[in-house]
Amino acid sequence: MSNVCREVITLQLGHYSNFVGTHWWNLQDASLSYDPETPPSEIQSDVLFREGRTTGGHVTHTPRLIALDLKGSLRTLRQEGSLYDAGKDTSAVTWWVTASARPHVKPSRKHPQDLVSHVSSDHSRNSPPTGALRLDTVNSQLARVQKGYRLEGSVKVWSDFLRIHLHPRTVSVIHQYNHDGEAHRLEAFGQGEALLQGQVLEQLEDKLHFFVEECDYLQGFQVFCDLADGFAGLGSKVTEMLRDSYGGRGILTWGMAPVSHPNSTPMKELYHVLNGALGAVHMADHSSFFCPLTLRGGLGRRPSAPTAFPHLNYDAHLWYHSSAVLALALDALTLPYRLKKDSVPMWQVADSLAVSGRKVVAAYGAVPVPMMHGGSLPDALSTCADALPWKPLSACPEAADGRCYGQWATLRGFEGQRLVSSLAPGTQPDSPLHGLHIPPSALQLVSTPSMLTPPFPQIFSQSLGAQGFLQSRSPPPGSRAPAVSSAPVMTSFQSGPAVGSWLSELHRGASALDIHRVAPSFLSQGPEMADYREALEELRLLGRCYRDDSSGVTHTSSEEEDD
């Protein structure tokens, strides 16, 4: 059974989740290779991708994905796609080309991505649609174009930088609410809860049945869900439906939140706090585990500064940038159940972390890992001095004492690196790390890094070389840094007292609001006041699950007040 493909179905609920998901699928597509001369990948792509055929008989690989968004969120992307259109030759209007030469339709409107259309159109005119290009050839062409090419000023919606084709059953548009404008916005938890009925429910069930029935060994679902708006309510109902309909399967849910929202107001910020609190407690209850994923300094109304990474120059408030950072981390976080060898099923990952009712976990990441090419992991970690090697990805700073009930760490991209330091006999280690051998049980290792190709933004500092490793010497002043084509990434899931503090903060933020006075419209479409108070009590009790009273740790006064 070691080589059995355990399929995963992905659901993306909300606009920011689709931003993160689009970058994440682009990363998966960039790692695919159909060149027989390329060494076999450590990652089993069929876990995420399904194989199909166009009406012309061409083999396709599309994500096993269901994406929900609001009216006006797609712009030129057709909801049903164009991959299986009969009588249409989409190969003549390719946009991005990958190693499998899957057709990617260029948008009809003028767009900065038209700059790279010549890379693919020349191929489509001179080669049959089924012909395969070498991945390194295509990527080198695109990298040359990317040197003077940026999408920061043109990306408005996630389909603007979608690299791959989607299956006709992937996209669902919720027409009751608008993506833009002030009217008919999906802003409150109760609005989202009420959505999962009628046509929305029928379409979702139809799409789920289609993808589930063609799986041989479905291991579960990964759910990317917006946490700050009404999609938190929809995600709560969707995860409840998955739990009731597909019991025994893993349900790993990620609550996505951007650093900031366009055109935000104080009232909308109140709604964000309430939606986040209700969404976290309900999705945690219905899932195998729930992990918030955000670069905000906190989910309250006054968060601290966004997460900063020493080797990234990204605009935290630009969704195109922040979602790329989260997707790069997510590429490593999801590796354990996507490997060909030593794969760990979703349920086992969740069971190792969600112990004693602790179904909320926090994510951390070193994006990228500051390693020298040919160096060792202890060398890289020792440069952190007393600091932690990773940064918070869940608005949850790690506990100062490092206490942790459960942890799952992954390093992607150690190829060419050593896991132990090469010390001459009798040499005193520079640090305790250099004298230790890191056990495999503490760190899951994948040799290949995340592959970065356009349209992934070039947000890396000049301290990194083309392969994402630290350069031995700084580039000359005024010189242009090379485009980074891959990145080593280290991530960690953790369940510990820090998560309890995060949950308690979330509970205090929501409980401190006199909802009848400051946000009476929040309850106008549900939940009922009794249900709202019950959810806040469940959130308080969930936070208490992370206290370790046997350790002798003294609780803070704010925690005592929760009692």
C-alpha cells in the first residue's frame, strides 16, 4: 500500500483564499515535469491533480478543486473554463506554457501578461498541442521576460495570475452577493451560514460527488476559507457537511486572513473580529484540525506589525504579495501527506497534533531558509543566535519558553546541504546544534525546493542567489539581483500554550464588544443571540485546553479573568 495514491480534494472559499490557492496551484504546476530525463519527483502529483482528456483526445491534468467566490470576482475567467470546449483550438492562444504543454487561454483584454504570450504562441504554431517542452527551456524563457516584468500594478483578482487550466466543475459563483461595491456584500457570519442551502448547496454537492466518485483512496479534504468576512460562516457549514457526509476522512481547514482589506471601515473591522472568533471555533469543531494562516500581527482590531522575513522584500498589504508568501509556506506545510515515499495520511498528521481537544494549531515558517549553498542545517540554524528560525504564520507568536505539546516540522529544499556539520576530529562545535544529529522524526525532509516561475512575484532580497540560497558575498552596489527560481522553505505546525493565549485573545476581543450597541446588524441574519453566546463560551473553553496547570506556570491576569 506504500505506493497507493491517497487523493485529496481542495476547497477554496472566498477571495483571499483563492488568491493564496492560485499561487499554491501555480507552485504545484511549476514542480510538475513530464521530461523522462528528469529524476522522478518525491511528490506524488496525482494526490492533487486528476487526469482527463479534451474533446480532441489530449491528456490534461487539472486540480481536484472546488473554488467558491462572489459575483464579479472572476473578471475574464469563464466559470466553466474552456479546456473541454468542443471545436475550439485553445492551443493557438496559449498564455503560460508548462512542461506538459497544457493550453492556457490568454485573456481577451490587454494585460501585462501579454508580454510573455510570444513564449507560448511560437510553440503552439510550430508544434502539435501534445508536444512537450523541456521545463528548463520554458522557465528560462519566462525568467528572461520576468526580469523587466511586474504584475504588482495590474492584479485585481486571483484569475489575473492563474497559471493553469481549471476543470469545468471547479468554479462556483455565488450570485446573491457582490465582490465589489457597497451593496449586497457578504460581510457577516450569519449571511454565510444561510448560504449553504438551495442552489449553492446543490452545486457544491454535485461537484463534491463528481470528484469523490473518481477517487480510489480518498484521504480527505483541505479547506482554504476566508476568516474575516461572511465566508467564515459558509466555511463552518461546509466543514460540518464534510464531517457528516464523509466521516473518517481527514478535514484540514485553514482560516485565511489578509493583513488589510481595501476600503475598510471601523464597523467592518468589528465584523472581522466577530467573524474570526465564530469561524475559528466552529471550523475547529468540524475539522480534524484548524490552522489560521495570516501575516497579520493579530486578529484583533489593533494588530501589531505584519510578519517580517529577513530575506523577503514584500508589501504586506498587497494581496498579490502576501498570498504568495503564505502559498510558499503552505507548499511545505502540506508536504507530509503528498509524498510518494513515507507519506503520512491527513488523519495521522491531525491526530499527532490535535490531542485532548486541542484542534487548533499554529503555523510557523522560514521563508526562505537562510542557508548557504553546500552548507549544513546546523550552520543555518546557528546564525539565528537566540532567535527562532521561523516566523509566525498564524498571528500567534511562539511561547518564550518553547513549550509545545506537539510539533510537525518540514524542510523542503535541503538538496546539496548537509544535515550535520562536518567537524574535524577534536574540533570544538561552534554551538550545541553542530554536535547533534537531527532525528528524522523531528523533521520531515524533502530534497527538492519549491520551484518559482512567473507569475510568482520577485519579492526576494539581493542577499539570495538564483536558487534561493544565501550568496557568499554581497552583490556590487547598483547591480541587478538574479531572478530567484527556487526557494528552500522550513515550516512547523505547533500545538502549545501559545495557541491557548491566541484563542483567549480572540475570545476577549469578541466578548468585549456590546454587540447590540456597536454592531446590531451582525445578528440580523443570524446567529441567534443564544447561539452567539454559546459559541463564545466554546471558544473560551477551547483556549483553556491549552493550559498546562501541572507545569506550575502562573497564568496572566487576563487569563484568570476568563475563568
